[in-house]
Amino acid sequence: MSRKFFVGGNWKCNGTIEEVKKIVTTLNEAEVPSEDDVEVVVSPPFVFLPVVKTLLRSDFSVAAQNCWARKGGAFTGEVSADMLINLGIPWVILGHSERRLLLNESNEFVGDKVSYALAQGLKVIACVGETLEQRESGSTMAVIAAQTKAIAERVSNWSNIVLAYEPVWAIGTGKVATPSQAQEVHFDLRKWLHDNAGAEAAISTRIIYGGSVNGENCRELATQPDVDGFLVGGASLKPEFIDIIKSVTVKKSA
Ligand SMILES: O=C(CO)COP(=O)(O)O
């Protein structure tokens, strides 16, 4: 079976309303491959989600960058999965390393969020990845396995999850993983899924790469058999995001 190429744009905590509208206009005017070949999802900050959802072309979709781990209530500052569903937001990014590291989100907390979000009907981009120190000490796969296990223990159906492998050392650093480094981890993660979540999850779950992806380096990364797309930070705010979407054509001919 073939997994549909997936390109996500994580805008993080960036942009004014004017800048956001400009990015949406650029995306709306771009000629890109059909949604039969590539799924495109952009993730603005919460406050811009409704306007982006309204203005964005209908073949692209939107994601929130986080949501709360259970039903709403007395949780000041949080946004619940139920609210996202209520607004027609289909996707949410969970477990991003910036939240794991800056806000001390544990593997278990991320697992709880993924489980609750899926149960409410959201689709989830779940992020995993090791720090430089962990890579250098040889624990890359152990770290990623523990992060993924906390999700696998709480979820039985993987059909609405996209796994994003985002090595922390590659995020925002300009230090992209080499195609073989990305392929190696994606292959191992798929094998882990096979052994721990079943053959179906391993075959059909898209594993996308994130960390300093740009309009140039995306093409060779896209040729790797277990790289099913990208989660893009900085470059998703620029017109080169369109080149990254177009890297699906390299994938198809690989
Ligand atoms: O964190 C990322 C996407 O979620 C990647 O960020 P950069 O593409 O800016 O390195």
C-alpha cells in the first residue's frame, strides 16, 4: 500500500494578522500537486486558527499546535480538543519538543493528550525525537521508543496519527539530518510500530521528518523509502514551503 505524502507547516508562535493573511494568500495562489498525492496541513497559533481556516484554500487543512489532555473546565489558558472539533479544526500537533522541553511535558502527558484528542475525533501529528546529547550517547532509538510507547499504550487505532520524527538538534538550527540519518530512524520506528502496535500500524502510519527542512534539502530526503513527508517550521512561513509541497513529485518518481 502507499502512504499519502504529508506536508505540515508549523508556524509556531509567529506572525501578525497581516503576515498570516499574506502567507495564506501566497499558499492560495500557488500551483501544487493534487490533494490525491499530497496532504497539506498548516498550523497557525490558536488565535489565528479561525481566520486561517476561513481564508485557506479548501484542498489544504489546518492544525492546532496543542490541546488539553482531557475535557475542558477549570484549566486557565488551555484549549480543549472538544473546542477544536466544535470549530471544525481537524488536526492537532502534540508532543512537540519545544513543549516537551520548555514546558516539561512528559511522555505520559503527551500520550494522554493524543488519546483524548483522537477520542474526540481529531487527527494527531505526534512528535518524537532525541536531543544531541541523547544521540551522542547512543540512545536515539531508546528515547523515541519510550516516547512512542507512551502513545501506543493509550491508543489502539493508529489510522488518525501521523508520527513526526523531529531530532531536537535539527530544529531551528539549520543542521538538517542527512537523508540516511532520517531513513535509519524512520525505518527503526516503523519496525518498532510493527512489533508493538501491529503490522497494519507499521505499514500505514505516515512517518514524517522535521528539523531544518527547506526548499533545497527536502528533495533528497523525500526519496528515502520511510520518509512520508515533512513537518516544517521556519520554511513554512516562506514561499519555499511550496517547493517542499512539490517534493512529492520526487517521492513519486523515487
Ligand atoms: O520544529 C519544527 C517543526 O515542528 C521544525 O522547525 P524548523 O523547520 O524551523 O527547524
